Amino acid sequence: MGRFFITGSSDGLGARTANKLISQGHTVILHARNAQRAEDARKACPGAETVLIADLSSIEETKQLAKEASELGPYEAVIHNAGVYTGMEKVPGKSGLPTLFTVNTLAPYILTALMGPGAQKRLVFVSSELHAGGRPRLGDSEDIKKSGYGDSKLHNIILAKAFARVWQTKAYSVHPGWVPTKMGGANATGDMQLAVDTFVWVATGGQTDGKGEYEDERWTPGGYFTALREEEPSKTANDQSMQEGLLAALETISGVKVSV
């Protein structure tokens, strides 16, 4: 059985994914943004090993989280589930940068770059079908900070493809569907269980109930998944210049460089 680290796992898809992995016999490390949310995470996932605390709108706290998570690894997979939705584009986070950009785009980059290629067998970035309307915003380092939700979800796919290529590692992105979480809302029509099953399936390399062969030996490097199948994302994400541009922009803003 493997070890898994899931950001943003105090409720919703993160907590449900954690509980399914735990039910299969895996060990899960949770993450929450503050002490109260950490307590919520413990109640939602009583079988988890521990909960790490960091506000991902803070660059310094995210760097510390990378250090603490690394000390508890290595992992079968790191699932970058944490995210915020429309409405947070102009709200400053702890580091003074827009919360949506910092949490959705910059934080998973910092965590991945600092934890390094040996920290996990697989990287899983949570995306959305709304990435199709997103823009890379790579004109300059100020434009990317103005990213909207769809832009950030395009960034998540680009990050998966970039790390898969640069590190020759297994990195994927997942669209869970419009499901009834706090972010999705009570009127969401998507299948929550199918979303959880897809997260677990990708994080375990395509295993069924934590057993059997690893199907990801046949998956596209940096592949994009939804509803237990691989799909083709926006062509922009496959553009190597876009991948290099995003890594360079995030390095400039964070001061964190991807090791090669």
C-alpha cells in the first residue's frame, strides 16, 4: 500500500478522495489552511495519518509545507486538490498577490518544484473543463497574476505536461466535473462518486480498488482525465513554449526554480 499527500483535504473532493484511499489500505497525509480547518479534516478523515497546516496564499507557508510534506514522504502520489473559485481574483492573499492565482497556480508549482522529482511516483493536478476558455496570460509577470478561474485551470494542465516532460515523470491533470461541493454548489449535477473514483484511479496509476496492474504505463505523459477516461485538453497545453513560459513566469514570481 502507498502513501498519498492531498492538499485542500479538509472537506469536499479532497476529503472524500482521502477516505477512499484509506479504505483501500493506503496511508494519507492531509492538508488544511489553518488550525480550524485542520480539525475539520481530522473529523472528516479520522483514518488519516496527520494533517499539515499552511495557507497556500502565502508563499512562505507554502515553502514550509513543501519541507514538512517531503519529510513525511516519499509518496505514491501528491494530489494538488486545493483551489479557490471565481470571486477571489482580486482578493489579496497573505503574500499580497491575488488569492486565486496564488492558490490555484503558484502554490502547486512551488510545492512540486521544492519537493522535487523524487518525492512521488505521480503528480495529480486538479483542473476543470473551464480550462477551454482560459488563457495562459504569459505576456508578462503582472498579467498572469490577474488570472481568472479558467486561466488557472489551464495552468494546472500545463504544469502537469511541463513536469511530465522536464522530469520524465508521471504527471496528470483531472477534471472532476461540476459536482456538489462548496465550490460547485448544491445545484451541481455531476457525479461526486465518479469524480472521487477518477481521482483515486489516476493517483494509483489506474489500479482498481488499489489492486492489479498499473494502467498508467500506457497513458499519455501529462495526460488529462475525466470520468475514468483520458481526454484531449486544449491544444495550448501541449505547446512546449507555453510550458516553458509558465515555468519561467512562476519561477520569477516565487523565486523557486525547477531542478532538472
